[in-house]
Amino acid sequence: MSKREQFLAGERPEDVALFLSDSFVEGEGDGLAKHGEEVEDGVVLVVEGDQGRSVFKTATGMDAMGFAKRAMGTEGDVARDLSGGACPECDGAVEFVFAFAEEQNEEVGDLYAEGDVVHAYAYCDCGTAYSDKWVADEG
């Protein structure tokens, strides 16, 4: 099972996942790509939380948690394999995704009572930031 599959199954709650489109990994040599899993339009990396937030900031110029707060205001559809998404504002391409998993918490209720929850935040090339969340393993 790959790191990405483990993350999506809720087995890596200490890690974060990042999708970076080809426009972010081109010119990197294969630095980021060799540490992640290549997908159709970019690469998905699963790394330890603090390191992942640092990689996100270096690659995008944005603070990961600040970006997540901004994206929470708009709901959209992030691909369940973290390889892109569907912008709620246009038909543009996803530039990047930042995701983390939160362990099941029955006291909170809602999705959190059903299992581990994946929180994903995407940025479209039109400038729209949006969010999505789902129960792990229920892609």
C-alpha cells in the first residue's frame, strides 16, 4: 500500500498530503516528483505534518493553515485520490491541494462519528480556494 493509499485510509493522521500540479514540479528536476507519487497532472506527496507544511509554503508561497482557513469558506469537490478537483467557480485546473486526516471522534458527531475524516483544500488556476471533506476509505 502506497503512502497516499495509507493516508486516504486514515492510517497516517500525523502526515499531510499535497498535490502539486505539473506547473509546480516542472523545473524542480525531479526533486519533488521523486519523493511523491506521480499522477496524471502532477505529483502527490505524503509527508510528516511540519515538513509537509514547510514544503507547501516553499512550493506555493502560502502558509498551509492560512490557506486552509481561506478555502473553508467555499465548498467544492476535491478528487478522492487527491489528484485534482472540480472548482465551484469555473472549469479551471487545480494548481495544488493541501490535505490532512483527523481521527474518528464520536463525541463530535456528524462525519467524525463515522470514521477518520480527510480534510482537503484546493486552489484553482482562476484563484478560487475551496474545501471538501469525507470519511476516509469512503471515496
